[in-house]
Amino acid sequence: MISLPLRMPEIPVASLDPRHQKLVENARVALDRGTLDYVLEVTAQVLKMQPGCLPVRRLQRVAQLRQHRGSRSSGFMGRALSGLSTAPFMFGGGKKDPAKLLETAEGFLAKDPVSVPALKMLAEAAGGLGFPETVAFALDAIREIEPENKQNLLALGEAWLAAGKSTDALKIADDILKDRPTDADAQNLMRKASVAQTVTKHNWETKQSFRDKLRDEAQAVSLEQSAKVVTGDAMTQRLLDEALARVAKEPNNLNHYRSVSQAYKQMGNLEEALSWVRKAREQPVGKSDAALEKTESELATAVIEKHSKEAEAAVAAAPGDATALAKMAAAQKELADFKLAESKRYVERYPNDYPARFALGSLLLESGQTDAAIGQFQQAQKGPQVRVQSLVGLGRCFKAKRLFDLAVAQLTSAKNELSTMDDAKKDVIYELGACYELMGKPELAIEEFKVIYSEDIGFRDVADKINAFYSKS
């Protein structure tokens, strides 16, 4: 898979020159007032200087569409640009000068904002410039014009993956599979997006500690629960009854099984939801359905997680109860074993899926199978999208085995490949400093901690480490 070139990163409005920020704000006011010519003039001016500012491009498109008065000029452009194809645009395909191509696309869109060929050209130019979200923006605009264009939908899904938005890619794959349950391309997109989402969930270097992981998970559950659209029990039951009737009438239609499963899930009956997904998987077309396979795995995990939480609640209610403690330990082990088994099964099926190998390595390390984790991380670093995370994983494995010199080598490589001083890089540097401490090299350790201290005094306990070092000195 060809990577997007990292040249001119997309930027938010807040990163623009203050003068340009003021112009954009004025343009937003002008849009509300209907002064479209001013909006188009300002956005064109800003984009000429900062073509990767997607909010400004969105503002420009809104103004263009409002100004559009049913022009039929797109007929000429459709013929002139009909040789373009959607698929390569995400990855900067083509040997053309992307900056020049972008200028050409913008010129066409200024005349006809609903020209699909011009939007394809914009996608290609954005890919060449390393603007993954702009690629997705252009392809999504095509989707609004041609919602049934499968090739564009697949390209849009790939663009969302390149932009790091696996949830959006999953939705695209799911939309295609609703109409084409056995579509191999959509199933492949679903599989890649699912793995990317797993990698995000297991993104170790963005977690500061085990306690942070638990806190983040609890917060995510709370947000999910608060965001649910509460549907009355009667309504949910009616939807369930209708779905069951459709299954009886069309037993080979997988979408009806999905509806039944979703209704049971909404009612909180995860066991029945899982049961109906498995019934769907028993159908001839369901055996190879990647979306159903993913749903089955997720629901099976959710059922075991539910049992684990129930066991934890029992312990909380009776802290000293030996039986409750034993049940909790067994439930937690069952959950860990199941996740690990599922991850192994997936990697066995798709051995060249490097993000999946990274996810498996993370689970193996969590379970204390350090040598097996090392093997997975070593393979996973062949994938550019998880190379740095895999280096960090290797560093933690070697640290766990007290092979500190090897850990330092891996963590140093990861540190050097991270250009932005964000929490991910701070976490790597902290691990590096901790390794030096364990090696009995406090001077080298403190140099690493000072790098973090100079950027973020509140990160973990670096302030305490710095103060302790200098007080000894």
C-alpha cells in the first residue's frame, strides 16, 4: 500500500496567520449575510497560501454551491476530464505536478462545483500533496452527487483510512455491504478498517499508565451511554417483531438478521444479539461476510466483558467474599484469553496484515507472553502505519526481559521517528529515561526527563524526578 507523501500538512484555521484568521472570520459572517462573492474571494486568497486548510475549503464549497444556479457547463468538463479514475487519487497517484493540478481543479470547481471529474481532479491533487482529509472531502462531495458509485465509495473508505478515521471507513464499508453483502472489495475495506480501529484502541504509546487506560475506558463507556438515543421499549419490541417477520419471509436476506440482532442489542440482550448474528453466519452467503464476522467477534467479546463486569460488581458489593473473588478472576481470565484467541485467529488468516500483528503483540505483552510479543512486533514494524508503535512495543518487551540496551535501541529509534512533541513522544522518551534509570545511568536518564520537563512540567512524575536529581546534586 502506497503511503501519502508527507509534504504540506493539513492545518486548522487557528494555525493560520492572524491576518488570514481574521479574513476567514469575516468570510463566515459574509456567508451568513449572503455576500458570496466576498466569501469566494477570501477563501481563494487563503487557500492559495495554505491549500491544506480544509475548514476554509469547506467554507469555499458552501459558497460555491449556494452561488451555483443550475449551470450546465459540467457537460463539457465531464467530457474533457472523463479519462480520470477515482481509485489512485487517495495515494497521490500520477506523475503530474500536484500543486498545478490543484490549481486546475480549483478553476474548474469555481465554474461548476458539482462537476464530478473536477472533484476527482481535486482528490488526485490533494493526494499528491499529502492532504488525506482533503482527499476524503473531495470524494465525499462526489458521493453526495453519485451516491451509488461503488468505486467512489471504496475510494472514500480508503481515504478515511489514510486520514486515520477508521470509524468513517467502517461506515462506508457497512453502507456498501447492506446492498452487496458478498462484495469482496467492501469486505476487504471492512477488514482493514476494523484492524485500524483495533490498533487505535491498543495504541499503547498514547496511554500514560495502566490507571490512565482504565480511566479512559470508563470515560468512553460513560460517554457512549449518555450519547445513546433512548428508544422506548415498545418501539424497540415493534422493530424486533417486524424484523423477525422479515426473517421468516426472506430467510436468506442477511440484513434481516442484522436488524434482529441490533434490536436485541438495543434491548440489552447481548446473548440473543450474538445468537442471531451466528444464525446469519450459518447462511450460505453469511459464511464469508466480513462485516458479520466482525460483528460476531465484537458481540462475543461484549458478552464476556458483561460477565466480567458483573463479577467485578459482585466483588465490590462483598469485598472479602472468596467465592466472588474467584469468579471475578475466572471471568477476567476468560476475557483476556478470548481476546487473545480472536487476535491470533485473525493473524493466522491474514498474516500480512501488520496492524493486526501489532494488536496481537500488544495483547501478548499484556498477558506476559513477552517472547511471542517480540515476534509479532518484529513482523508488525514492516507495516509503515504501525512501525513506530511496534518499535515502542519491542522496547517495552526488551525492558520487561531486562535487556535494557536492546530496549534503549528500539525506543531511541521510535523517538527519532516522532517529529511532534505530543503525548506519544513524551511517553516514548519517558520509557527511554526509565530504561536508563534501570541501567544505573541517572545522568542519561535525567537528560531524557529534562526534554519532557522543558515541554510539559505536569507529565507523569518528571517534575519529581528533576527535583530529586538536582537536590542530590
